[in-house]
Amino acid sequence: MSSSSHRPLTPSRVTALVLRRPELIQPHEREIIAQLQIAHSDLKSVIELAQQFASLVRQRLSEQLDAWLNTAKNSSVSLLRSFAVSLESDYDAVKAGVTMSVSNGPVEGHINRLKVLKRQMYGRAKIDLLERRFLLAI
């Protein structure tokens, strides 16, 4: 399924291919996805549902969320069914996440940067130097 000129297929590479925006998928990558769908019958529905969900989230199509959840819950793949059930268990938050354009991503980025600084300084400096590095980082 992979030629010598391309990287080997790994689960993370397949996931990245499947979830990539359709307009960014190269022809040889489309061929890889098609071969996977032929080789593994369950993957066809998984790939279609994953792409639909990614599109639904990217385009903020909250009105399609209920239909997607019902389709996923009726899937023959147990992982999709359990994913749909877990999304339904926190439905209001999922619906808000799909609907709203506000994200806590920038805040998480700052938190991660501060954690990296803290780990870099562990055992190397007293609290005053650590405090100074934190203040200079923000």
C-alpha cells in the first residue's frame, strides 16, 4: 500500500490522511485511502464518518450533529458507537464546541509553555529565578 518513495503507513499517518481537509489530500494519498477501504471493509464506514465529523466541526454545522451521532451509534464498529455515546453523555458541551467559535486553545498554549519552563528549571534554580523566567515568558 505504500511505495518506496513515500513514508510507511502508520496509524497516525492514516489518521492524518483521513482527517485532512479534502482539498489538501494529494492524488497518491487518495489512492492509499481507497486501498485501505478495499482491504478492510469496516474502514470504509469509519473513514466516511470520521471525515463527516471533521467537516462538521470545521464548518460549525451543529444542525448536522444529531444526525451524525445517530449514524455513528448505529454503526457496526464498536469504537464508533462508544465514541458517539461518549459525545452524547456531554451533549451540551459538544454542541457548544461545534457551534461557538471561541476556543481555549490560546490559554492551553500559554499553560503548556509555562509547564515547559518549569520543567527546564527543575532542580536548577531557586524560586526567584523561576519567577523571573515566568514573568519574562509572558
